Amino acid sequence: MVLRIVLGLLMTAVAFAVAGRRLAMLYRIGRAAQPVEPGRTRGVPARLRAELTEVLGQRKLLTWTVPGVAHVLAFWGFLVLALTIVEGYGALFQRDFHLPLIGTQPWLGFLEDLFTVATLVSVLVFAAIRVRHSPAREGRRSRFFGSHLDAAWLVLFMIFNVVWSLLLYRGAQINTGNFPYASGAFASEAVARLIHPLGAGANDVIETAGLLLAIGIILLFLVLVVHSKHLHIFTAVANVGFGRRPRALGALLPVYSGGKPVDFEDPGEDDRIGRSSIEDFTWKGMLDFATCTECGRCQSQCPAWNTGKPLSPKTLIMGLRDHALAAAPYLLAEDKSKVDALAAAAAQTPLVGTEGVVHPDVLWSCTTCGACVEQCPVDIEHIDHIVDMRRYQVLMESEFPPEAGVLLRNLEHAGDPWGRGAGARTEWTDGLDFPVRTLDGERIPDDVEYLFWVGCAGAFDDRAQRTSRAVAELLHTAGVEFAVLGSGETCTGDPARRIGNELLFQQLAAQNVQTLNGAGVRRIVATCAHCFNTLANEYPQLGGHYEVLHHTQLLSRLVADGRLVPVTPVGATITYHDPCYLGRHNRVFTPPREILGTLPGTRLAEPQRTRETSFCCGAGGARMWLDETIGTRINETRTDELLAAEPDVVAAACPYCVDMLADGVALRQQQGRTGAHVTVTDVAEVLLRSVREPAANDHRRA
Amino acid sequence: MKIAVLIKYVPEATAAWRFAGDHALDRDSVDGRLSELDEYAVEQALRLAEAGAATEIGYLTMGPPRAVDAVRKALAMGGDRAVHVLDDALHGTDAAGTSLVLAAALRRMEADLVVCGMASTDAEMAVLPAMVAERLGITAVVNAAALRVEDSTIVAERDTDDATEEVVAPLPALVSVTDRSGEARYPSFKGIVAAKKKPVTTWTLADLGIEPGRVGSAGAATQVLAVRPSPPREAGTVITDEGDAAARLADFLAANKLL
Ligand SMILES: Cc1cc2nc3c(=O)[nH]c(=O)nc-3n(C[C@H](O)[C@H](O)[C@H](O)COP(=O)(O)OP(=O)(O)OC[C@H]3O[C@@H](n4cnc5c(N)ncnc54)[C@H](O)[C@@H]3O)c2cc1C
Ligand code: SF4
Ligand code: SF4
């Protein structure tokens, strides 16, 4: 017994010392990081709900059935197995130790064994998944491509060891009469039967040796966990708890420095704008990096990665973590001259640069589509980190792809990406047979229900102008009074913000908020998913509070209320593409489908990736205005995915998606890879076709 | 070596321009900017400074009060100081008058090299470089596409229709640069903040010792009689191919004396 106690406690002390040192170091990195912006603890009920659904319920993991279920088994297995650890430590001191109150109940014995077996099953499933989807077999397509593979296998092997050593000592305990459960523990009993013939003496030894072995393996596992991606076992709860709620999508956060918003009119001397180095990240950023499980779910959905670009949200986060750890000795050292050269070199590596931690091609490949954030089971906030790094590059270094200069200058001087200027904002109304009420600086009249936010694309882009006209005509038909700002509208600032030019965003947004508030606008309808997102989610940051609807929301309401009646059969199979900023970022999935579903003579064919897992068209994150020179083109990849559903009409609900997909379909038609009849259009245009009498359609097809 | 860069505050190209009662452009009613072509001049000066050829860059503008916006923009790109010639009497000044004022100011600024744009983006006369150089009695090298300083001379490359020529001129000199000289930098926020602290000196005509009668509409050699908006562009002719598109296209070109 004494040996048992001494050895057990000695092992524990050593393991706790090693693990503790590591944890203390990780904690100090977190402390050295920037304070987080306010609001990370606000809304406790939503945070608790997230812990319940995402941690305990493993909601995001379960969207992938097989690995999800396996993880549920492992996760719950570990929760239950924590009891056996307590029992094990108790048994160090008292051979027949049992937990108080419920410690001898057969159901508990059964539960423990059930989850021990479940954990074993999960290990086998994980191993199978890792073999089947190994990067060696699947290359870049594998979600494990770029993950630390050896460490992952080691962890699986260790979990396997935990399970068998536990069963071994529990079996021996039964044979020596020290087991707390008279029945229920079926697996332990099976092992007991197996080793019973060895005799009482041997079982005595196995009991002690097995116990020490099991504790030793658990402790080794602990040390391994804090040194690997398995740290998420401890950090995931905190990361989910402090995450942006409901999710880190939709709005981008303003620029914070030292936990306070930066005033661009009068910045503080020491304000840090964006992230220039690893210490500029907040502790929540560090927690994100520490929590990444390297599962690659994000990578598997990332449009950049899927089209051969160097950006993978997973390797980006892993790279930042590895860099933080490499630089930590230097960053945390009191006397920097004594730090070893490697750590000092790591600390001095630029964060972004061709020789830096993050290659510029990685940084600029992101479309901010949100697929990664949506997928991540531990709620890592990739987009925020990417945009924060872009912010430093653009605002402090003026470093960005040269093409972006045209975009930024046009936004600055003309107020729109095309450089057309306010004077041309109402040209899209040409050809409508009713006048569109234009505020041009006036207050909104009382009888006007909605301000129609046309958007830059809606005003200047040929295809989007058609959508603007279709929406105007539908509203007019339904008797909805609306008005437009006309020359008073400027770009919402979405591309400026997403490329990292927060200053320009603030200027454009402030101007629009002033115009909207000055005109007394309360309700807005927008056709552009990006405008919609910015108006609804970001303008409140600048004092602009409006009820913002996407046109598909308003139109589906008008159809449901009978104010718009689709009569003319469309006669087409329609495949709807969820725009990222409408779907994932804002959860508007149903209205466009409701509209399309009510049209006579239509069949909806869903593409394989749809709704939450919709695949970006390639235009978000200001990528619309950048050249796409690396890998294959995102819009072509998405076009092929949509065409696989064999539609006659590809419908989208965002002008940039329509543009991107129309280009993609046109290319495939040119190549003879799809029928000449396939068209790409906005949902509103399809609705309009059905609302109009057949004759009117023929007459006005142009 | 000190460089002076001439920069002009011009109306935004996409904005609606208005004209005052005296037919001069009403520069207060319309949003303005640093002339895009002058951004190239600023860029070239900054590159010379970065190459170690210049020690100080000063900007000079003549324009309405809001012209400081253009000055701040240039200072955000880089450079050290700026001079703004501001005087009510300047309203309506023509090219000759402008060059008189700019030359007087440049004399006070004591620059070894004057860099300016090839033309403004509003009036687009492209005459000031030559006029200013003439008044200062220094060499003018116009429409340079590349620029470097080699032991107290300035070497400029000029693109002509069939060759690129390299021109050498002794300093002091004036060079105007084209939009092919190299993409102008985008000012960083750091630059914008720094620009707020850089000195901008305002000079009046009196400071320059110029009689008000020599500038403004009174001093102008020309008189604007009327300002009319240009007629809206007519819609083009669309030829849809019904088998005879080529012939009709040829007819159209012939009818318009293009063939
Ligand atoms: C509507 C309108 C009517 C006009 N009518 C007349 C007229 O009838 N007669 C007449 O002579 N002029 C007229 N002007 C021209 C006006 O006086 C010119 O703007 C001025 O003389 C400068 O000429 P520019 O802009 O064509 O300069 P350019 O010669 O095209 O400019 C070349 C470079 O000189 C520098 N530069 C030019 N102006 C300035 C400045 N103010 N400050 C600093 N640097 C400068 C810049 O570097 C610029 O790139 C008119 C202008 C307008 C807009
Ligand atoms: S936001 Fe989209 S493009 Fe950017 S990293 Fe995430 S998945 Fe990739
Ligand atoms: S960022 Fe999230 S989804 Fe991506 S690998 Fe890490 S844990 Fe998985």
C-alpha cells in the first residue's frame, strides 16, 4: 500500500509540475496579450446556451455525422471517465474505495463501462477516419492536410492506452474483491473473467500495477494534452464562453486598441491599429489559437483553400499559435538579451510578409465568406483576425494588392467602387414606366413605408440594375410606397471595411448614417447582401438604428400577404445559391426559397453545398475588386457545383453573386459544358416574370 | 537638395460643377481633391527623397481655402511642409496670372528642383510648367516618365511616339511628370496623422509683393463670355446582326466619314 501511495503521488507531482509549468507559460502569454474589447461577458444566457449546445451538446460537431458521433462518444466518455480517475486516486489510499452516496450503484458501474467502451469505439472510428482521409491519400483535399499528424496519432494511441489500462485494473479489482460495483460494470467483469485464471497473487499484483499504470498513462496524457492541439479539452469551454454571440459573423468589430475603440479623428499616441505583431492580438485571440483542434472542418469548406490558394483558415490559426509559442520566451522575458537566438528571431519575424508568419497571398485570399467560422466547433473567430491583420497592412503600411488602390480611390473620390459618382445614382430608373421617388436630401415623406437602398451595384452594374428595376416594379405593383436617396447615397463602406480600411469605412458610414438619420429613415430594404449586412449589423455601431430588410424578405411577405400574385408559369428548374452575407452571416435562408417555391411551374433543385455550407461566389471581402491569379477561380468552382443540380435558372440574391455566377455560366457555355438556355438572375427577377402577365413578359423581355 | 512640388486643388471629376456669376468655376460649391496628375508629381518627389537625392520636400498650391485638403493629402503621402497662396483677389486668375503667383512663391521657397504635374485635371491647359520655368529663368523638362538626380543634374526620360529619350538638365530646373511615371502611393493612416502636424504656411499676394490688379479677372488677358454645359452624349447606334451586319457597319462608318 505504501508503495502504491508513494509512487502514485510522486508521478502525480512530476506530471503536475510539468503540465503546470506549461499552463503557467500559456497563461502568461495570454496576460501579455492585448485586453479584449468590451462585451465578451455580456449576455450570459446566450453564453450559457452556447456552452450547453456547443460544448455539452456538441452541436457543430454533429453536423458531420460520423466524426461528430465519434467525438460525442469521446467527449462524454471523458466526462464520465473523470469519475474513474477520482475512484483511481481513492484506491491509491484505500483498496476498496468507492465514491460517496452513489459509488456502489450498479448503474454507475454500467455507465462507466459503457463510456469506456464508447471511448474505445471512438478511438477506432477516429483512426479509421484518419487513415481514410489521410493527406497522403487525399492531398490538399484532406481536411487534415497541414495538421500535426504525428501528435494526433499519439493522442489517439494514448486514449487507447487509458482505456485498456483502466479496464485491466478494474478487472483485477473485481478478482481481488475491491471493486465498488457488485454488478453493472460489464466490460470490467469480462476482463476479470479473462485474468481470473492467473490466480489471486497475480491479480493482486495486476491490481496495483494496473492502477499505477492507469494513473501514469492519464498523467502522461495530461502532459501531452497541454503540449498539443489537445489543449482544446481545457480551453474550448472558455473559448466558447467568451466567443462573440450569437456568432462571430455578420458585423465586423470596430478597431480596438488596448480594449478601447480607436478614435480615427483623434487617435491616441500609443494606439495600436490592427495587428502588426503577435502581441497585438487580444487574449481572446490567443485563446482562439490555443483552442484550435486542427480538425480542418474550416479548411474543408474554405473557398480559397478549395481553389488552390495558399489560405487555409486552419493553417492560418495553427501558424499564429506556433509563432506565438516560438516567440513566447522572448516576449515574456524580462531581460531580452538573455533569450535564446531562435526565440528572438521568431519574435522578430514580421507577422505579415513574404518572409513573415502570414504570407500576403494568404491574407488577401480571404473572401470573408464565414464558412470557417460557421464550421469551427470551438468558435474560433477567423475573419476578425484576418481583417485585423489587413487593417494594420492597409492603415499603417499602405500595403495591399495594387488593384485595391483603384477601389479605395474610387470609394474616396466618387463614393462608389466604380468611380461613377453621385450624379449617376438614379440612371437605373430609366425605362421604368412610373416615377421613383427620390429624396435627394429631403426628409422622407410620411406615406413612404420603405427607403429602398439601391446600393452601388444596384445603381451602376448592368445586371444589378435589372434587379433594382425588378424590385422597384414589384414594390410598385404591390402598392408599397418607397423612395430612394438618389445622389445622397454613397457606398455603405463594406468593401473598405473588409479590405481593412477602417478609416474609409468610418467616413463613408458616418456620412450615410447622417443622411439616413437626417432624412428620418426608419425602415430600409436592400437588394445587396453586403449593404444589407452593413446597414443592419454595422451601422448601429455608428448610431444608425434601422429596421433593415433584404428584398427577398419583403417580397416573400408581399407574396404571402397576397399583395403579389405569381400567375405566369415559369417552367424552369431553379437552383438557388445562398449568398454568404445573406445566409451564413445573417441566417436568411427561407425567404428566397419561399418566393421561388410559390412560383407556378418551378422546381427547386438544391445544390450539394447549400444554406449554412453554401460555397462563396468569390466576391466577398472586397475580393470582387482584386485579381484572382492563384489557383482556379472560385466563381467557376461554385458555378460547377450549381450546374451539377441541372438547373435552367441559377438564382441568387446578391448582385455580386449574380455577377460572379453569370460570368461562370457564360464561360461554361462558351466551353460548351452547359446548355445555352441556362440563365443566372436575381430571385426578384424570376418573381417578376411570374407576377407579370405572359404578354407583358414577351413585350418587355429586353 | 530642396524640392518644391506644385499641387493643384481641383473639383472632383464626378461631382457637378457650378459656375459663379462671373463665369469662373465656383470652387467653394463643389467637393475638391488633389489633382490626380499632381499625385504623380508628389510620388516622384518622394521617390527622389527616398533615393537620398532630396533633403526636403515642400508643396505649393494656389487656391481657395479648401485647397488645404489637397495640401493635407500630399503631406499624408509624405514630404515636410507646404505653402498655400490664399487671397480673395486671386478669383478668376488666368494661366499667366497663376504662373506669376507660383513663380513668386517659388522664389521665396528657394527650391533646387520644381516638380509638377503634366496638366491639371480641371482646366487641363498644360501650360503652367513652361510658364513658371520661364518666369524663374530655369530649364523646363516637360512630360517626364522617369526621373533621377545625378550629380547636380536632373535626368528625365520622355516617351515620344517612336522613342524614349533621355534628357539631362542642370539644376535648378523644373520637371513636369506624366501619369506613366509610376503609381502614386496611397496615404496610410499613419501618414494622415503625421500630416496634421506638418507646417502649412499661408501667403497672401502682399506677402509675395504682387499687385492685386495683376491677377484675378481684372489682370486676365482673356475674358470668359459664356459657359454652357456640353450637350448630352447621344445614344450610340446598335447594329444587330441579321446577316448583313458587316455591310451596315461599313455604311455607318462611311456615312460618318470614318472610312
Ligand atoms: C472653367 C474654367 C475656365 C477657365 N478659363 C480660363 C481662361 O479663359 N483663360 C485662362 O488663361 N485660363 C482659364 N482657366 C484656367 C485657370 O486659370 C487655370 O486653372 C490656371 O491658370 C492653371 O492652369 P491649368 O490648371 O490648366 O494648369 P496646367 O498647366 O494644366 O497645370 C500643370 C501643373 O501646374 C501646376 N498647377 C496648376 N495650377 C496650380 C495652382 N493653382 N497651384 C499650384 N500648382 C498649380 C500643377 O502641378 C499642374 O499639374 C479656366 C479654368 C477653368 C476651370
Ligand atoms: S472566411 Fe471564407 S475565405 Fe476566409 S478563411 Fe474563412 S472560409 Fe476561407
Ligand atoms: S479553426 Fe476550428 S474548424 Fe479550423 S481546424 Fe481549428 S478547430 Fe477545426
